[in-house]
Amino acid sequence: MTSVAMILLVLGTGLLIIMQRIDAQMEEQAKRSAAFLTESLAVPLWSLDFDAARAVGQALAQDKVVGLVEILGARGEPIYRHAKGEKLLLERFGQVIHDGQVIGSVRLGLNDTPRREALWAMAGAGAGLVALTISLQFLLQVVLFRPLLRKPFAALDGLVGAYAAGDFSPSPPPIHYAEFAPLVSLLLDMGRTIREQMESLRKSEERFSLALDAANDGLWDLDIPSGATFYSPRYYTMLGYAPGEFPANYESWRKMLHPNDRERAESAVAACLEDGAPYEVEFRLRDKNGQWRWLLSRGRVVERDAEGRASRMVGTHADIAERKQAEELLRQSEEKFARLFRLSPDAIIVVHLVSEQVLDVNDAFSRMFGFKHAEAVGRTTGELGLYQNATVRDAIFETLRDGGQVENMEIEARRKDGAPLGCSLSCQVLLLDGQPHILTVFRDITETKKMQEMMIQTEKMLSVGGIAAGIAHEINNPLGIVLQAAQNLVQRTRPDFIKNQEAAQAIGLDLELVTSYMRIRKLDVFLEDIQSAALRASAIIRHMLDFSRRSESKRRICDLAAIADKALALAQNDYDLKKSYDFKRIRVDREYAADIPAVHCTETEIEQVLLNLLRNAAQAMADARPPVEEPRIAVRLSRQPGSLRIEVEDNGPGMAPEVQRRAFEPFFTTKAPGVGTGLGLSVSYFIVTKGHGGAMRIESKPGSGSRFVIDLPAEEA
């Protein structure tokens, strides 16, 4: 009976050891599987990717030891459930947490298949072994058979000893007697069963590792007192290392941390260990190539000692390098958009499509419309009164709500002070924080409109110039006939011409009496007037033709005095000036220096500049209040060191300083609407400075007249 008791003790001890190892392995598997589920499901459940959540659950459910996998949403709604209907040995519950918020829960159950299989194997083996032992004990009582049974029992003891030592695949012992074959076979079957259970546990661990790889996360398991850490293979490979290439401890992780991230990461770990705060932190680790890689680490304390101190912490690492790169590109894009939005010369506003309230405006909008940022934000475009025509505004919103967009639409806008504003409007719908907004660009086209009008006016003037040239050509022909006829009349009434005398004698006419008659009736004066008027008209027409050909003008050597005289002649015959002020009533002083050389210039352009200055002087004196009693214009030509100077001075009302500062600006004019375009002086300034490389300035005081000074470079001479 002592032998039976020893055998039972050995079998019991072996069964206890096997059960403890199986229980420990199953407990470890349950904890790691539950931790894996809660960590791996955080991202899918947060992003509502239920397919990914189910894939994780299905991967874990392939293990035959897993009897129950249940995944629930934030409100307890089932997402995935797998149950085999078997008795569960262990159950674990866990909450899926993201950013401190519970977004789901998991339930994991392991069946008792490994224990039952081991128990049945050990029970069968134990029963057979006890029966065999009792039989052998009986036989051993017979002294005759004791020597014969020593070797077979020694072989059986070897098998039992191997199993007790944890070796479940020993070599089969030799069978000396056929009677012992069933017992040996029973013991070998028991070892084979235990070996299969161990292999099943190994495969279960492999499936767990595959599930981690499917989630593309690295697993870490930190033993806090010792600092020893388990790193999954993916943990190593995401940093470019082979599994196990660096020491598996807490210090390895700490050394790889980016210096700027170390304090923040360690503070998050400390907060989780001390207060149980959710551990989720982003940091950079140095990979094998020396590059910094962004990772997202999540974890929690899963074990505490009897005093409540954290003893074990489990978590995952996710590679977020691509996400960080996308975030950086998005940040740069938003920064560029913000910079363009703020610095754009066009007025830009962002309006909510549904509420129609203004979300933001740029500085150009405030300058263009007169509204401060705080005045515009929060109000609708209707309340701001940006559109003069509300129907146009409604049509624009309707187009955008229908999915269309508006490009370069000309509208009449209104400033804060009520002043009208011509704008070109472009807008389209874009999403900001998931909400539809309208990005609207207002471009001030007031100056463009003026330029278009001036271009139209210029085209008209070109047409008028062409017509005038044609008319001048047509007038030249009859004018030549008139001049020739007048000259013939003078020649053929002279009494000292022989042919005139012969013709008069032939008809009995006294030429002296005819001459006396013409003198008494002043016919000779009339003929002189006709000749003078014809010559004057011819000169005017010649100047008109020269002026109309300015597009064909080229640089050549010109006489400044002649150009000035032509400009004065044109000004004296200007019809517009005659209507408002007779230029002939203005005393014109020509002060030409004797040493003025010929100038290399475009004659018609310089003539245009002088004509503009003469017209402006005459109009300024005509509009002066009180009227100028003795209007005078002085035109001076002189030679200065390094330049040739032209001065046009009048004794009109003069200019205020603020007018002088803007006199050469395009479209700036002090004349009444419709009288001036504001381009005369700006064009003149352009011709002198850009066209001839000279300088042009104003010298004037209110009430003391104005003087325009033009300096042409000496090298132009």
C-alpha cells in the first residue's frame, strides 16, 4: 500500500503542477487578451470603424480556448459576439477608453477545455496506474516474482518521474513483458495529451501575436518593480530593429525618447501609476537609422500590490508618423491660407451658408468697406448692407446653395458710409469644421472701370483724330483753290503787269480806274484778308495733321523753340478754350535763351506735354474767382548744367500743397465732373520721366500762380 500511496502522491503532485501551470497560462492569456482588446479597439470604436473592431474580435475568437468574445458600444449596443456555449473557466471585463471617455466595453471568456482534457487524462492514467499498482503490489508480495518485476516497474517509475519533472515527451521505455504494454501505452498517451495541451497554448499565443500584428500596434508589458519589459515583435520592427535587438527594459524606452518629449512622456507615466489617470501620450523615439519617429502610446495599470502600488502596466505603441506628416501639411496649408487671407489686397469674407452670418474678414475688407473686424463678424451681409441690390444678393446665395459658384460677377456694393463701390465678386462654398461656408472675394474695380472708360474715350479720340486728319486733308484741297484764286485775283488786277495792260487795252478798260475803285471799295483789303485767313487755316490744318500722326512719331533732332511755338498756336486755336476763355486775351511771354541747341526727342510728345500745360493754365485762370485781371503765361527755354529746361508759368490762382502732392496721380482732377479726366498731367509726367528720362515738378502757392518745370537730360541733345 505504501507504493500505491507514493504513486497516487506522485500523480496528484503532477496533476497539481499541470493544473497550476494551465491555470497560470490561462490567467495570463485572459489578462493579455482583455488588455489587447481594450487597447486595440480604442481607435476603431472612436472612429466608428466597426469592421475593424469585428476583425480584431474574429482574430481572437479563432483560439479554441476562447469560449466568449463580446464587444459592446458606448451605449451597450452589441458590435460583435462569439460564444461556443461551453462552460467558462475565466471571464474578464474591460472598458475601452479614449481621451478619458468610455467609448465601449469588452467581455472575454476562456473555457475549461485544457483543464478537463488534462484532468481526464490524469484521471484515466491515475486509475489505471492505481489498479496496476495494486495488482503489482499483490504480485510483489510473492517473493518469487519480485526480481522479475523490478525492471518493468523501474521503467514505469522513469515515466512518472519524467512527467513530474515537466518532461512530457520522454522516450518510450523497453517493454520486458507484454502485460506491461497497456500500462506503458496509457502513460505515453497521458504524456501525449499533456504535450498537445501545451502546443495548443503555444498556438494560442501565436494567434494573439498575429492579432496584434493585424492591428499594426506594438505591445509592451512593464513589470514596474524590476523595470523588465516585454516588447512584442512589432514594437521592435516599427523602429527598424529586429525583435530582441535592444534590451527589454524601461530604460531602453527612456533612452530612445526625444529630449523635448521625455519630461512630458514620463509625467504621463507617473500620473497613470499614481492616480490611475488614463495614459495616452504622443512622443518621438529614435529608430535604428537615427531618425525620429512619432508614436502614440496608450496604456493602463493592470496590477497593484497589497498596498495599492502599481506593479504592472500594459499598453500599445501605434506608428503615427504618416498622421503627423499629414497634420504638418495641413498646418502649413492652413498657415498659407491664413497668410493669403490676411495679406490679400482683395477684400475677403467668410460667411456661414445656413445662418448667413459673417465668420471672418480680412484687413483689406475693413479698408475697402470701412467696417472694423468686430463690427462685421457675427452680422449678415444684409445687415451690413454690402449689396446695393438685395435681389442680387439673394440670387448669389441661391446659386451657392444649389451647388454652383460665382466668378467675376460685377455688382454694385456699398461702403459703411453709404458710398457706392463697384466690385468684381467671386465666391464658392467650402467646408470648415464640417460646416458649409462661403468664401467671398470682393475686388474693387473702380479704377479699372475708370481705365476702361478712358480707353473707350481714347478710342473715341483716336477715331476723332483720324476723322480730323481726313477732314483736314479734304479741307486742304478747296483751301488751296481759295488761296490760289485770291492770289490770281491780286496778280490779275495789278496795273503794272504787261498782260493785264494788254487785256485792258483790248476792251478799252482803264486799269488805274479799276485799281482806284478796288482801293475805294477796299477790295484789295478783302483779298489780303482772304489770303491771310487761308494761310492761317493752312497752318492750323498742318498742325492738326502733325498732331494726329503722333502714333507714327519717332525720336529725331527737334527745335524746342519751334515745338513751343506750335503748341502755343494750337492752344490759341483750341475750340474748348475759346468757349470758356479766349486764349488770345492771355498775354504770352516767350523767353527763349539764345544758346538752346536742337533736342533729340519725340516732337509730338513734347508738344502734347506743352499743350496740356497751356490748356491747364488757361482753364485755371478762366475758372479763378475773383477773375485774373491780366492773365499771363510765360514760356521759358534755358540751358542748365547737365539739362535743358522748359518752364511754363502762369499768374493764376495757384495750387494748395495737398493738390500739388497728387497732381501727377492718374485720374486725380480738381475740375468739375465731365470737364477733366485727370490724366493730362499724369500722361505728361510719364512722357517726360519715362519716355525721355527727364524730370518734372511743380512750384506753386495759393494765389501766386503756378510754375511747371521740365528738365530734359543734356545727353538727349
